[in-house]
Amino acid sequence: MRRLIESEQYTSIRYAERLDQIGAACSVGSKGDSYDSAAAESLNSLYKEELIDFHGGWKNVMDVTIATMEWVAW
């Protein structure tokens, strides 16, 4: 016998409920919809090319964090 709600579905429901509680909109589209992640993938590509691949060689996570903050000008 199969459970009525799989764990992934439950997580998705809880996620949607939490977004609703804080007044946030979910940016996830339908299955197979690449438009949602296109901007993020583009940004990640630039991040890796301009910062990670070009500079690299950090000693620890804090160094990468600081470099990332400087890269996005926070």
C-alpha cells in the first residue's frame, strides 16, 4: 500500500505554506520549465567565470565568501 503523501510532496506543501505566511511568491514553474532557472544559471556562469576560475586559490570558505560579497558589491 502506498502512502497518500510522499515526503517530497509534503516538503513542497510546507514550503508553499511558509512562502504564503511571509508573503513571498514561489519562483518555481511547471516541471520542465527552464525559464525559472535561466537567470540563476546565467548568474552562476558569470560568477564562476569572473571570480572562481579567474581568481581562485582561496585558503578557506571565509575568503570565498568575502570575495563573493565584493563581486556582487554588497
